[in-house]
Amino acid sequence: MAKLHPRRVLHLVALAILAFGLGAAGCIYLLTDDSDDTAGGQIVILSGGSTYSIPANATKLYVRDLQRFGGKAALVFDDLNRWFSGLWHGRALAATILWISIAVSLAVFLVARYLFPPLPLRPDR
């Protein structure tokens, strides 16, 4: 059995990581929807009978109380926390997994390229 060069093994690992990440991101993207759930939000019923969901952080009362207790920094960190937690739900999760798999695959490929010397050339027989 032929022995594989470590550089080639790491290239195959990088390709496997990329393929698995693309497949997982594709499955998540196709199987989830971006329905706006009302968890942590308020429901407003208008006089016409239509209902709307408003996120809790969009209300003036929430923003005023948060700013009163924590200042402007609390508002910034609350927005940052909501953005980061939003990366792990629905179709945004598919994009997150896609970018993470691309970054890890690229890192493994670059490690293989710079850590191990190039493959030796075979002389003509």
C-alpha cells in the first residue's frame, strides 16, 4: 500500500471539511424557514383585527429602562448580543456554518502548504 504524503492527507482533510460544511449548510438552508417567532416579543392588536409582532428591544420602554440602568454601553452590548445569538437560528445558521467551514478548510489547506515541503517530483522511468 502506498504511503500518502502528509501534505496530501491534509489537502484531503481540507476538502472533506469543505464538502461536509457545504452539505450541512445546504441542508439547513433548505430545511429551515425564517419565520419570525414571537419569543421575547410583544404582540400588538390593532383596531382592524390585524396583529403584529414587535421585538422587545424595539419598544421605547425597554430601550429607556436599559439605558437608564446600564447607559449607552448596555444598549450597544444588548444589540451585539442579539445579533450574535441570531447567527445560530434559521437560515442565518446555514450561513454561519458555511463561513466557518470555509475558514477551517482554508486554514487546514494553508497549514498543509506551509508546514510540509512540496511533494518530490518523480523521475521519468
